[in-house]
Amino acid sequence: MTQSSDAMLEKLANRDYQYGFVTDIETDSAPPGLNEDIVRLISAKKNEPQWLLDWRLKALKRFFEMLENDTEPTWAKVHYPKINFQDIIYYSAPKQAVKINSLDEIDPQLLETYKKLGISLNEQKRMNGVAVDAVFDSVSVATTFKGELEKQGIIFGSFSEAVERCPELIQQYLGSVVPISDNFYAALNSAVFTDGSFAYIPKGVRCPMELSTYFRINAANTGQFERTLLIADEGAYVSYLEGCTAPMRDENQLHAAVVELIALDDAEIKYSTVQNWYPGNKDGVGGIYNFVTKRGACRGKRSKISWTQVETGSAITWKYPSCILQGDDSVGEFYSVAMTNHMQQADTGTKMIHIGKRTKSTIISKGISAGRSSNAYRGLVRIQPGATGARNYSQCDSLLLGDRSSAHTFPYLEVKNASSTVEHEATTSKIEEDQLFYCRQRGISEEDAISMIVNGFCKQVLRQLPMEFAVEAQALLGLSLEGSVG
Amino acid sequence: MDNATPMLEVKGLHARVGDAEILKGLDLVVGTGEVHAIMGPNGSGKSTLANVLAGRPSVEVTAGSVLYQGRDLLELAPEDRAKEGIFLAFQYPVEIPGVSNAYFMKAALNAARVHRGEEELDGMDFLEFAREKMKLVEFDEALLNRGINEGFSGGEKKRNEIFQMAILEPRLAVLDETDSGLDIDALQVVANGVNALRAPDRSAIVITHYQRLLDHVVPDFVHVLVDGRIAHSGGSELAHELEKKGYSWLEVAPTEAATP
């Protein structure tokens, strides 16, 4: 890269995190620390049934066992000081946790926070036709468009609400895709999750709008443990959007969410994420630890689950949205853009487990590394013996900016059925000085040129996003590039 | 700008690429409305001159001056030169995967329009405008929606350069061996593109190895660049002479004046 572009990138890179602000709302927090009492407190605050409390306690026991046996995962290509799980606050809710009927009843300061994030609920309601279930710290405070969805029998809202409304669905499906003992952070989440989103799309119903949730971590030292469960019954279709931003903090914040998706016969779930949590400053101080377990089960025949993610934030990302392709002819897709800058570390990818016959999966991963960041793709494609005629196509491309960042690709292939087809392609490239000069000679500024080239690199993934989200993601990539490519 | 001010005035230009000094005291005046051809053997500095005019960062100007419409060109960033009307048709156009030609050219055109205080064209208006230009340079509309030069053949890339030139309607077009490697049909397209832009208020510098392009684009002046300086200038007939005699008769003792 040229001297001038380095200088420009440097300048842009030193820009402050635009979403770094703290909302001053009284919170109702439990003391820091993890023990049975905290779990009981969370469960009691949520008026949960006994079975759920028992489930949480089982998970907590399992987590403590893992902690004792020192099975905290260390295989990912990320480095961070050991987390003291007793220092974390596991429950924090805005004091105003009463049910609300309209936006007018919401604390204006809260609305102001959303406005800064560019997600004014009013505006979203009016213009986008997006039903937003906003999670502010751990409790849902606003849900819109619920009535309209209810007419079609769609249940969409906060997880805790769903526990009250349709406990049988929760009991049937919770932990059925990501069991409590699945991994270290899944066990922790199962014990202490505070809220999240739930959606159920009944048989044959095509959800008429994109369902959307914005997560936001607010109170200092608050671990955020979201639990999301989406069920698409036979022949149902749903597109779900998840977007995240967090205010600036000096201390690292742990985020360990679990997302479970279930698609029955002929159902389709499209799950899109745009994540731009605080990545820490340019020296690697602060930022979110994002240790997430996301997994979808294509239980039914001809079912389809598609993950699309644009990840630009967090200090550390550890995330592998996966598909278990159980039903014959089911389809799994993973489209990912992961951008890292400064000292950010990302180890992300997917798992495609082919069990059913003629199951098909596609993996398109685009990694962009800048600054001194490290960006790893880690993907597993497993073809089980019964998966006759299964097919996988994987493409992993890396783009390096500057000469101090790194990109890594770790593909794992386990093929146990000879009739299957598995293809893997990988490339690594840099933004060429010639490309920048070409754009500039046509009158396009260096900054716009970089943004354009990166967006072009990500096009295959961005076009998978729903329209309104794609625009946001594109803007975010531009913004993160400005603030992060260096 | 009055008519007496030339489009381009290069004086005593020295430039280097890495450690190698390529231009060694080049003088050139291009009048407004004129087309100049620059010929010369390989390595004589033709492309370096084109790159200096466009502002390629890897070329360092060590001495001399370049005035563009009376203004110091060298102090302008490449994108500002472009917006001021300088266009370089690249010898080796780059590929930018995933960025559509149409999107790219709309951004380029609008950058220039904003710079001139004109309104931006929206998608529909741009497409209408682009279609007109596509006809002129026989540019396949399918290529408009492909990534910039992504998977284009050599000829398609060159055609794309001419198409972009037609869109941007530059004041000063610099064509860096756009004709090399082209068949006669493509050559005609390049010529049409340049001729369409010929106007009393526009100028062009056509860098070429071969006289054949100059049969279609008849230049007002022909210069021969040898070892970093203009060794000889003349009218369009000079191109024919060069075709017959080659360059060797011009390469007489260039060293004595090579040191500034």
C-alpha cells in the first residue's frame, strides 16, 4: 500500500468508536458471582416453571464440572487473559421492566439510545415493516407488530414471555439442538441466560415480515447471555435479522449467546446477523468477547437453514453457525463476512453435518483483516455414512489490508460416504496499489475506493442479506473500514 | 481560460521509478483542441509520462513542472486531476471483482459532476447516458453489469477503457498504448472513441508503438520519445517516416543532454 494510503488509513483508524456512549438508566443488578443462588434468582425474577429452573441448575453443575476439569476451550486461534467467571454480573435489568403497550410508555432516554444507534423503533415501525423485539441489557422492553403476527398464529417475542405463553414448545425444543453439555459456553449460557428471542411459525405459514432483534450490552461488567429459539413448523418460512451494537467500555465484556433453530419438513429459516460490537481500542484495550454457539437443525425433509453474517465488531469472536442436515434433501448455507482490524481476533466459520440423503451445503466465507488483527476461518464438513449423494461446496477468500494483519484457513473435511461430493476453494489476496490508483484516476477518493473494493469482495455474501439489512451492512463495512482498516 | 493558455505545458520534466531515472528533461506543449501522438522505442519513457500526468504514486517527479490549463498539475491528487478532466486509458487495466462497471462509472461520473457543481445523475439517467456511449464504442451491455474488467478478454478491457473515456468526456485524454494487441475492428473502435471527443476545447495524447492507429486518428503533431526526452517532433507524416525507418536514426548521442 502506498504511503499516502497508509497515512489515510491511519487517520481513519484513529477515529473513535461511533457507538461509544453509555445510557444512564437505573439498573436492577445482582451482585457479581456465579452460584446456585444467582441461577435461582434469575429464574425467580422471570417467574419460571420448576422444570426450567432444574434445567438451569443441571447446566450450572455441568459448567462447574467443566471449569474444574479445566475444559475451557483453547483450540481457537485467539488469545485473551483467563476470564474470572466470579467477577461477572449475571443479572441486570432496566428498573422499568413492566409490560408496555405502546412506544409512548418507554423511557425516553432508552428511545434516545436507540436513536443514536439509528434504530428508532417509531421509524422502523412506520417505514420498514420490521417487527422489532429490542433487547436492552437483558430484558425485552419493546415488541412491535405483535398483533399482526398473531393473526397468522406466529409467536414472536422475548424468550421469557414465551416461557409463560407456550411452555410446551420451549420444553420440547430448548436444548434440543445445543444441549447443555455441548460446550463450555453453552453450559454457562444454559445456566444463566436472562432473555432473548423466541419465534414459532406454524405449519404452512410464510412469515409476512422480517423478524428483527437488536441486542445491546449496556451496564458495566454485565455478561450478556442471550437465548434464542426459532422453530419453523412444516412448510413454514421465516427470515430473522439480528443486529448488535454496544457502547464503549474499558473492561472486556463477555457475551455468550446460544441460538437454536429448528426447521421441520419443507420449512425454511433464514438467519441474518450484522454484528458491530465495540472491538476495543487500537491497542486492544476493552471490547467484547463474543463466544457464541449458533446451530440449526434441519430436522425435516427438504428443509433449509441459511446463515448470513456480517461481523465487524468485538475484540474476540468465536462463532460457528452450523447446520445439522438430518432430513433427506435438506439444505444448509453459510454466508459470512468477517472483518477484523487493530488487535481484533476472529475465529469463525461453520459446521455442516450431513446426515440425511442428498443433503446439500454451501459455505461462502470472506475474511478481511487489517491492522494487527488475526482472522481465521475454521470450518468442518462432515458427511456421515448414511448421507448418500450429499454435496458440499466451500469457498474461503481472505483479503489482507496492510502488511501486519494475518488470515488463516482451517478447513476440516470428514467424508464417510463415497457417493458424496465435497469441493473446497480458498484464495488470499491484497488490495493492490494498482486497483486503488485505477479508481482514483477515475475520480474516486482512496477511501471510497477501498470501501468499494471491499464491498465488491463481499458481494456474494451481502446479496444474501434482506434488502434493508444489506444497505445497513454495506454502510457498516464502509464505516468499519474507515474506522478499522489500517 | 483564454485560448492562448495551452492545455498542457511540460517543462524540463525529470521522473524516476524506484532507482531508475526514466524521464530526463522532457518538454512538451499540447495546445487546446490538439491531438498529439507520442511514439518511441520500448523503455523510452512513454508510459512514465502518462503516469506522471495521471499522478501514479509510484512515479516520483524529481524536477521540472507540469501546467494543466495554466495550473500546477503536480500538486493535485490523482482523483482531483481526474475530476479536473484528465483521463488515462490504462495500458494494463486492472480487475476489481464484485464492483460492477455500471456502479463504478456512475460513481466516477458523479464525482466529476459534483466537482463541477452539477447535479448527480440517478441510476435511470445514468443508464440512458451510458447506453448512448455504449453504442459509440460498440460496448456490450452485459459487460456493464459485470465486475470491473472481471474475466474480460484483452480486447474487452481496452474497449472498456474507451467506454469509460466516452462516459467521462475528459478535457485531456491520455491513451497509453490502448491500440496494442487489438485487431483492426477494435482499433477502429478506439479511433472512433478518440475522434468523437475531438473538439476545440479538448485535447488528447495518444501513446502508441504503431503507426496504424494514426491512420484512423490523424494527429496534429507527432513526437518521438527517446531515452526520456522528446528527440524529434513533426506533423502526422512523421509517423509514416518512423514506420519505414524505425527509431534508430533518432537515437544519436542522447547522453550529452541527459544530465540536467
